[in-house]
Amino acid sequence: METVQFKTNIKCSGCIATVTPVLNELAGADNWEVDLNSPDKVLTIAKDNLDKSEVRVAIEKAGYKAEALS
């Protein structure tokens, strides 16, 4: 399964609670995680055929920023 990573400004468990419904709908529960210990707060999504711009837009609609990492 392909994984995609994004640098985000999701910084706490409250932020994760806000984006959980969006990411669960987009990628499915248990297919994503945010590393709160990373300085870049990296969001990793495991899903084949995932549109990076779709993820970015969904995160922005939830009030956060996401920048795809190569």
C-alpha cells in the first residue's frame, strides 16, 4: 500500500479530534496518523491512488494546513 506524507500544523489531540472525521472519510479509519513528536507534525496516510490535492483541501477545510512531502 502506498503512503503519502504531509507537513501539517496539527499540533495537539484537540486538533486531531477535529480532523479525524475528515481523514476517516477520505482515507479510512486506521489508515492515517499524525506524528505529534515530529517538528513538522507529519501526517502519514496509507492508501492507494490518493490525490494529494484532495487531502490538502480537506485538511484546509477543517482549519489546518497540509503541505505534501516528496
